[in-house]
Amino acid sequence: MKHSILTWVILFVPFALGAQSILLDSAISYSTHYSPTAVGAGNFNADSRTDLAVGALYVKKDTGAIEIFIQKANNTLSQKATLFFAAENPAVKCLIVGDLNSDGFDDIAFGYDHHIGIFYQRSPGQADSLRTITLNEQVSSLKMGYFNSDTLVDLVISHPDQGKFSILYQPTAEQWDHEEVTTFSSRFSEVDVGDLNNDGKEDIVLLAGRFVDTVGLFVHYQDKNGIDPTPTVLRPKQDMMDDFYPGGIAVEDVNGEIWCDLKDIAFPHAWNRCGCFWVCGLVMAAVLNKTP
């Protein structure tokens, strides 16, 4: 059975200063061999074009897969390879692409069950065997960031069933130290990273969506001592949650307000009657958009 991924979508974004729309190009669909669950963009053949890694729901009971799509000169995608891995519960929940070991090649990190899997790219188009890191809890989301004073990439992982998240510090290349942080009595479906207070350090934002004790965003700021285990909790207005609940987050500067925190938070809503997402400058402007 063929499945598909979409590379372009149409987004309608209501901003704080009035409803504006961003119209992207028409959607392009590509077939995958397995049901796609997560996607990440990077470079897998040392050219100047962006490629895709697509995580699969499963191949069969004890086999998972990451499908690699290479962008050709005409800006279309072609399936290049499939990276298989063995696991009892192989469904890929999340996936990121980036140079994890600072060797100049993009690697693939993904979450499945209570594991983080890493395929290191040793040379263009050549992936190493799977490296597995076992955690104490199920994985729901995964992001890269810098959470201590060194220059090596670290990883942050949200857990769906407990008020916890994990940080994988990288003291030396390809060596990972696991720290589990208990933050709040809630369940976290998404995590993202960004400098939310413009101090030059990356902070961690966790989303607690539907079926949780407290719906909202949990911000763990980073200071000179590292990540603060006590979160700042940001909640949407109650009337916004009558028809929908947050379904994901993205931390990025979407409105160019250089006098603000330089990072805004957007999160799409699930369970509503139409597709949309809200920018945090609208929902919680008093908290995140601060004038100096």
C-alpha cells in the first residue's frame, strides 16, 4: 500500500494586529512505502539542496523504518533509501535532523517507545548502524538545543504520561548523559526550544494539551546554572478552550518584533471545526511580547 507526505500546505495565521493570511504554494504529494508519522529536513548527499527523512508507523511487528527522500535538481523529491531498525514497538513518534556530533554531516535522531534512536551520517549518503538510548518513560516529542556551557548539541525529550521531560547532554561527541526532570503534574505532548527572554541562552517550552491537569505552555528558562527545573506556566484564555485544545507548538520569531523577546510561540489546535493555529503574541501577548 502506498502512503503519502505533503511538502507544502496552506496556512491561515491570525496575528495580534488583525487577521492576516500566509498563502503558500499548492500541496505536492509524494508516495511512501509505509504510513508516515514524522518528518525532518536536512542534507543527506552533500549538495546544496534540502532532503527529507520520514519516520514510519511500522514496517511489521518488530521492524521500523526511516525513509530518505533526496531533492533533485528540478526541486522534486526522489526516494533514495530506507533505514530499517529492529524494535519491539517500532512506531516513530518524532524525528529531527541535524549535525549531532559536529562532523559536518546531518544525522537523524528519532523517538520510538521509550527509546531515542540515532543514525549518524559518516559520509555523504552513508548512515552508521543504529545507536539506541533507552529512557525511563515513553517519548512524545524531541528537539535539539544547547542547554549547558559547551558547544555540543544536546537533546530534550517530552514524555506523554508523566509530568517529566528528559535532557540528553553531550559532554563529548556521541556520548550522552541522561537527566530526567520532574516539572509538573501534567502530560506533555510537544517540546520546542528557543531563546524566550533574549539572554543568549536557549530555553525549553513544553505543551500540555488535551486530557491533562493544566492546559498550557510550561517554560523552563536557562540561566548560568543550566535549565531551571521550575516552570513558568502560560495558559490560553479559557474561552479559547471551549471548542479546541492545543495540538503542537513551534517557537520562532514570526512577526519581526525586534523589541520583543525575538521568539514567539505558535500552537495549532485540535478538536475544532476548522484548521488553524494561533500565534502566542495574540494569546498571551502580555507575557511573551514585552517592550523594553
